[in-house]
Amino acid sequence: MADIGLGHLSVLLIADTEPQRLCGNFPGDQMLHEGTRVIQATSSMYQSLDLLRGSSHNRAMSEIKSSPGWLRSVVEFGPIAAFFVAYYLADLFIATAAIMVATALALTLSYAVERRLPMMPLITAGIVGVFGGLTLWLNDETFIKMKPTIIQAIFGSVLIGGLAANRLFLKSLMGSAWHMTDKGWRILTLRFSLFFFLSAALNEAIWRTQSTDFWVNFKVFGLMGLTFVFIMTQLPLLKRFSYEGNSETDTP
């Protein structure tokens, strides 16, 4: 939710048309157009990962599509906006309390509108509560700074664990938008998981070696920029392993 790099990018992705498959070359505007569509499909991953609880893919996708367009942005950006504003108006401890309250309100709003609580945002909220609570209780900013590390590591572990079990979670979540062979999905899953692990390591390095001001700006803006660059670099992979038609089977 608030700390997840790909979720930040959904602000760029307000589009009413259905995603189209990759085709042709990627000059100029076409590359940007396709890139934003990749991010649009990817940004839904965090709300869609409640598939892991055992609900069917069709049911989950139907629920997500029926959600109001504004809800995802409010849930994803509300807590991080509260954190950023509170930090610069007060300090990190006030910002920690602000993100805890905003996260709880965001989940409450999500449940009130959708009548469900997606698993991964709920896990994120739990981590916010635990690490934020420790930060305030012990008056130690270390815990809130470690929180993005834990969240990124969880997502990386979920993807790499699924890959080891021969389960292509990214294909289940985004296969309706992008038609690729299973080999392509495996490569993309591996790259995403490695990106999450590297983001976790980078967060650790930054909060341990840089000022709090620097870390806050990295948390809010740096991860977003890195995620955009990462996804844009995946366009050649999507094009290479794309195939025509709507078949879900792998190509030889």
C-alpha cells in the first residue's frame, strides 16, 4: 500500500480503455504509452494478491474491476501523503503516528466500499502497526525506517516462492492484460522478485548511512522513480515473449 513502489505509480495510470497487447516497435510516445499500461497492470498486483487466500481469479478480478476508480488512489496514496506532510510539519514520530492512523482509515474505507480486505494491503497495515508502534513506544526511529525493507522483502519472497513452486502469480494477476509465454512470465517474475530484494537492501543502506531527511525523500519519491525505470526496462522482455491471440497456454 503506502510503501510499495509499484503502487505509487498508479497515479499515472488513469485510463478507461482495455490494455492492448504489445506489437511493433517502441519509438517515442508508443514506448511511453505501452510503459504506462505495463505499470497499470502491475499496480493492481497489490490489491489482487488476495488471490493467495484461495479465492478464485475470476471472482477477485471482478471485485477489483467493480471498485470505484478513486478508491485505489486514496488507499495507496493517502497514508504516504499523511506521512510526508506530517514529517515536514513536525517530525518523524508525528509522521509515524500519522501514517498509522491514515493506514487504518484507508483500510476502513476500503472495507466500507468493497466489503472486503485484500490480503497484502492488510499485511502491510499490520507491519505499519507493529513497526510504527515500536517506534513510538520505544521512541526509536529505527523501526519505522526498517518497515519498507520488510514489506519489499515479503513481496520478493512471495514471488520467488511461487516461482519455486511452479506457480506464476504475475501471470494469474496480469495475464488478462499481457499475453506472454510461460517462459516470459518466469523471467519477469524472477526480475520483479530480485527488484524487490534489491529495493529492500537499498532501503537498509540508505537509512543506516544517510540523514532522516534523505531517507524520507527516498521512501516517498526515490522508490517511485526506481520502479518506473525498472518497469520501462522490461518492455523489450514483454515484446520478445508476447504472442498473438488470447490463449493462456505456453508457446513452443
